[in-house]
Amino acid sequence: MLDKNFDPKSFEKNFSFDIEASTRKPDAEPFMVLLPPPNVTGSLHMGHALCFTIQDIVARYKRLKGYDVLFQPGLDHAGIVTQLLVEKQLYANGIKKENLTREALLKEIWLSKENSGAAIINQLKILGISCDFSRLRFTMDEDAKKAVAKMFVKLFDDGLLYRGRRMVNWDPLIGSAISDLEVVEKEIDGHLWHLKYMFADEDGYITVATTRPETLFGDTAVAVNPLDERYKRFVGKEVVVPLTDRKIKIIADKYADPEKGTGAVKITPAHDFNDYEVSFRHKLKVIEIMNAKGEMNENVPEIFQRMDRFKAREKVVELLEKKGLLEKIENIKQKVPFGDRSNVPLEPRITYQWFVNCKKLAEAAIEAVKEGKTRFVPRHWENLYFRWLEEIRPWCVSRQIWWGHRIPAWHGPDGQYFVAENLEEATAKATKFYGKNKVELTQDEDVLDTWFSSGMWPFVTLGWPKETDDLKRFYSKMIVVTGFDIIFFWIARMMMSGLYCMGEVPFPEVYIHGLVRDEKGQKMSKSKGNVINPLSLCEKYGADAVRYALASLSSPGRDVKINERIVETIGRNFLTKLWNVVRFAQMNGCLYNKDFEPKKAVSPITKWIVRQVSQMVSDVEESIEGYRFDEATGHIYRCLWNSFCDWFMEFAKPILQRPSPILTDDKPQEACLRLILLKKEIRDAIAWAIVQFTRVLYPIAPFISKKLSGEMGILDMTWPDIDKNLDFKDDVEEIELLKMIISSVRSTKQCLRLPPSEKINVRLENLGSDIESFVSKYEEILSRMAGIIVGEVAGQTVPVVVNGAIIHMECEGKINIKEEKTRLRNEIAKLKRNREETLSRLMNDDFLSKASEEVVQEHKKRVDEINDRIQKVDYILQNLNVM
RNA sequence: GGGCGCAUAGCUCAGCGGUAGAGCGCUACGUUGACAUCGUAGAGGUCGUAGGUUCGAUCCCUGCUGCGCCCACCA
């Protein structure tokens, strides 16, 4: 028997879904859900909870539907983030990175990875995510390493991957190159310094505006626009770089925009993408003035050397001012590129890096989506995907950090390198190249961008490059669920890698969910302090409540705003309701009866609830298949709370509470038997309905569903097998009429300020069916739920119109006639307005000729109904006058 | 500078070419056996704005306004 208090903690921990998650069904249709591997940098946040809940709903639903579901879990090594985190932890313990060897730092990171990984797995289990943990993979597994090396070599051999000296975005804090995607533009309050560049051979100067005065040591020209009349005559002249005695030329280049700054721009090829371009056109010298940490190097005057770039800026400005070379300072809003992980301003830097030429890969990825081989849900995300892939640039995949997949390339003593899957193969290549036996090879120091291995996740987890059975069975049969923020990082790359290595799209569908935000719609972040920890919510309200709330809030294409209160009011309250109704069922001895056949139900109320539940099941099915989890929870909610609890259980109560007759010889046997059978049918129907609820709810709230279906006597979870062709029309209509009568009486009582508990005599008129039999069936229900006694009435009455029927309520001395008259007049006025509107359409020839026949008929019917009602209400009004 | 999304009740959001919906909140009333984490009833919206298409527009199209996001190497 269930406890009176609903306490999810008391049972959630008792359930493990490991067995169902790892059970394979070789004969069933395969379906895979690919869990986006969480970073091993700590714990799961609300975004994970949403993403994983959605996936788990799909996985569980498909399992119930009979598919062979592989829900593949994994963890991501998350190169830069993880290394930064561990370095920070070490630093807090007084250990500096500089004092550690590569091996020592890696050892520390692996340790951290083990801890974090274990914590994440534990959290996934608390959330009830039913992936197959026996198949847990890590992006730096031995197998994954081999696969990554394999693909790297393949790309290299196909000429799609190369090493080159290029200008890249450099993160001075991390000391590494990063990809374009890892650059975030931030608008900051900055200054525009107007500097005087003195002419070398005459008096006077040209004014150059810059936001980065410290880079002037790297200047190798000043550019003006060839069409700029102001500066035409200066082109070819020399100016002196301030604070130095170095002379540079004034050049004419269309890059200089007369509208911007002073129209004359300093050219610093080593530290600006545009200037680098300009330097090629004019064969300018390239002077690097900073090291990997963003400190000034030996190419600047002595006093600036080893100085941090921002410190140097201050110093430069100070000196310029002293020397009278600073014309003015303007305050401006400025966009500056920052590293998304380090959150420091980036420096463009010219270095050797490895690049993937994505052009061809991208074309295939675009094509596949255009052809519909992969579909985004919601569809409009495809635009974003196309736009990025169409303008794709070479992808810098090397990182100057230690944590990650080491680049599978080996360098010879002379700078020659050999790309190979392992040292043996590299040695073989080197031997061939050098033509002698012993060559000292050293592996490339760099590691790969994390997303290189993430992009291979769909097939690496299935065993690639081995041609495993799983790979054949599940590749391209999977779904990926993720946020739009990683469409470029991950989805696009999985498409490219997948098509490249497997020749087929990895997944036919990608479901893109919204971002989780706080109740004000703000992004959750540690700095704002508005982060909600899903695990503490689970602790407080249960994982089911969190999952249910997330599902019901996840409308397509919209962000999910959540706070603790929402979990409480949406999730926990609903589950409490379910818990309580099951408890009530238990008190009444309801247990699942496998012999109960819904379509053979006898009692109208049973037929009604069977109909409602059946409809709900097919609605939920449709919703989940369309990824409408908000609708799915809505259907379950309304059916359980409104139809089942508010109506059916109330209908059932009087029947259940009737004392069971004892069959003796002196009582009419048939009536007793009928009651016994009716009570049994009601109990069976209650248990049946509850079981259906737990089944449809199982994908969303698995713990409570399992618990409650167990209480009802069901151990195996399956999707409800519902008869979609039930013909209960007449009975369903009868119950709908009953409901309307009850509602109308309640409403009228409230209007008339009659206490709901007061029993009122009523007379029914024009019911449309046999009043006597209707009353005999529902007399008890009408009495309990509406507080009316059907029979004859005396004295003053208030008639209530329900559909075609009229309920005359006895109210002698109980009501205020004036108020009642006002109420009725208002009702008539409203009805008339309604009628006018409908009639005006029916009198419109265009409407009659152009609207569909169905719509026209509907309008005509509506007018008839309104007329009928007006007539009755008016009749009532007249009679009130007489009384 | 391009592109995308959103605008519906006090709040959070569904919806839809044919008389506006839910949850929360609010108001009134109601509890001795499922549930106050509750029940019953009710108030509350000219569906952002201006045009257009249509017999009919909250829904489709266009402009505008406001908010949010993405992309882009500019001093």
C-alpha cells in the first residue's frame, strides 16, 4: 500500500534501469540515441538535464514501442576546458604548471577525469537517463585514439589536411591557437588614440588613429586610400615610427577607409589579419613584437621587453604624450575578439598549425541536408547550418596544449614530417624518405581540437574503423538531440566526418532544443549567480518532477525558462496528484485485471473513461513522435487530472461506496449481481486507466511510473495497446450531457449565491432522451456532484438551460429576483450579439458561394442553437416576472 | 553590415484561415475518509502596429516598432 505522503526519494533510488538499457533485441528494428558526451569538467547543469531528458524520453518511448534501442553514453575529454580547470586546481594547491612535465600534468588530468566522469555517471543515473552504461565510451579511449589517427591520416593522404604557417587566432592565456568558432566578439569601452607620425625628411606629420598603440613597434607602413585627396601627396613619403628611429613608408591601399579614423591607418602585419593581407600586396616586412603569452618580445625597445601587452600600451601612451606625439584620445565602443574559454583578448599570430580544408567535406554535408537525408527539427535551423557550411574556412585543428589527441605526425631532424597512424608507420615512411635505417623521429608536440574527435563520435562509438555489427546496424539509424549553440561545433562536423568516413549521414534527424534560462529569461551563468543545479532539484522534488517540468516546458524553437517554483507547481504537484489517485484506487481494492476488456465495458461512465484514455494514448503517441513533449505532457495532464480525477473518479465514488450486497435467497438476485458486476467493472476500469497512465508517463517520469504500475500489479513496461475503433458514441454523449448539467447547476448556484452543499429539487425538461432512465442511472451522481434531487418542484423556480434541456431549480425565497433577471438579460444580450455576427455572414452572398459547405452548415446550425437558447432564456425571464 | 527568431490573459507559454486556450497568479465559496501539493465557480485578451490578400485574418504576405540571437578581419 502506498504511503500517504508522496516522497520520490523513498522509491527513486530503488530503481535501476541498467537491465532494460543494456538489453538487446536482435530481431527488432534498430534505433540509436547518441548522448552528446558531457565534458569531464565537473557536474551536469540544467542544459544537460533538458537535453538528456528529451533523449531519454525518446529512447524509452522507442523501447516501449518494441525497437532495439541503443542509447550510447560517453564522456568528452574537452581539451582546453579540462586542462585549464586542472591547472587552476593545481595552482590553488601551490603547484605551477611551469614546474610540471607533460607526463605529470597529464597524470593529474587523468585523475581529475576519473573523478568527474564518475560523478557525471552518477548524476545521469539520478536523473534516470537510461543509457547503456556498460558501453560507456571516452573520447580518449585507446580505440578512439586509433580512430582519430586513422581519420587524420586519411584526410592528409586525400590532401584535405595540411600543415602550414598562417596567421591564426591565438589565445595568450592558454598559449595556443584556437579555431574561428572559439572566438567571441565582445563590445568593450575602448579608446581611439590619434598618434602623430612625423615625416622623416620634412616638418609635419600624418595623424594615425589606433585602438592598439602598443603595436606600433610592429608597424611597417602607414596606409591611405589612393582616392583620398587629403593624403594623395604623402604617398611614397617616409614617416618615423614613434618612440623609435625606424622609418616606414606611406602607401596607398584601398584597405584604408577614408571614413574611418583619420583615414590613415598604421599597418602592423604580424598582429592584424587585414594588415597581414596588405603586407603581401606591398611586400612589407613582418615584425612580430609579442611572444606566446602576449608579452612584448625582443623586437621592441629594451624598456618594453617582457612587458605584458596591456602594461605596454599604458607605457606607450604615457611616452607618446610626453613627447607630444599624442594628438587626442577618443572614447569609443569597440568590438574585441576574446577567447571563449580563457575570456582574454586574442592576438592574431603567425605560427605553424595543422588545418583541415573543409570545403569539399562541407559540400557533401550541405548536399545531404538539401536532399533531406538529414532533417533538422525545427526545420529553420537548417538555414543556419547551410550558411555556416557555405562560408566555411580552413579549420585550424592543432592546439598547443597537452590534454588531447596527440597529432599523429612525426618530425625528422631536418624539419621533414611524416603523417602516420603510429610511430612504426612513421618510421617506415621516414626510412623510405631518408634512405637509411636509423632516423630520430619526434612526435608533433600539439594535440587536436577536441571537436575533431567529437565529430567522429557517431561511428567511433560503434567501433569504427572496424566494421562491427553495431556499426552496420546502428549507424544512420540514430537521433541526435542538442542545443543550437553547437550546430557548428558538433552537428556540422559529425555530418562532414560521417559522410567522409562512412559515406552516409550518421543520423536522419537532429532535434534542436532551446537554451535553459532563468525565470527572467537570462542565460544561466556562474557569474550571474542564477544557476540552478538539476541535482539539487532532483533531491528536493524527485527526478521525475524535474523531467516532467522540463518536458512540459520544451516547446519547439523556444528557450526553456525555469526556476524552482515551476518544478514544484508543474512537476511535483502533478505527480502528487497521480500518487494520490493511485492510493485511492488501492484503498478501493483496484488491481490490474488482465481479463478486463475495455471494449466490452457495460457502464456508460466506464465507456466514457475508456474512450478518453484511448484518445489520450494516441494523442501522446503522436506528440512524442513529433517531438512535442510539451503537448505530450499536456495530454497526459488533462486526461489524468480533468477527465480521470475530476470526473470519472467522482462518478465512481458513489458506486464504489455502495455496500456490497450479500447474495441471499430472499433478495432479488439479479439486482445484486448487477451491482457486484458494476463495482467490479469500475474497479477494473480504474486499474486499467492507471496502468495506461503509467505507461504513457513512463518515458517522461520513469521512476514513479514503474513504482505505480508495480502497485497495480504490472511488472513489464509496454506501450498501451489501444483499440482505436471504439464505438461508444451514445454513451459518451450521455456522459457529456451529465457533465454539462453538473457544471451548469454548479455555476448557477454560485451565481445565485446558493451554497453548493444545499440540496435543491429540480425538474428536468426536454432532455432529449428518456428522462426516467437517465435519472435512475445518475441520480446519485447528480445529488453528490451537483447537489440536486430530480423530481417535481414547487413554487418559484430558476430554469437553467443546458444544450436543449432545461433544468428547473426550485428556489422559493432563496434568490434575489432582480439579480437573476439582470443575469439572464446579460446572457440574452450576449447570445444576440453572437447571433448577429453569425447571421451577417450567412447573409453575405460571397460567404455562401465561397466558403466550404461544411463551414456554412456549421454556421446555420449555430444560429439554430442560439435561437433555441435565446427562446428558452427569454421564456425563463418572462416567467420570473410573473413570479 | 548581413541573416534568423520572437511579440496572444498580470506571468510563462500553447494554438489556429471560420465565435480566443492552458498552467501559474488573482477573486469568491468549499475540507470529518485520494489529494489544501486539493475541489467548485469566476474575473481577466480589440492576439505589437500600419497596410495588403481573402467571403472571412490572431493565423498568409509586406512595411514599421520593440526584444533576443547568430554570422562578419576593420583603424
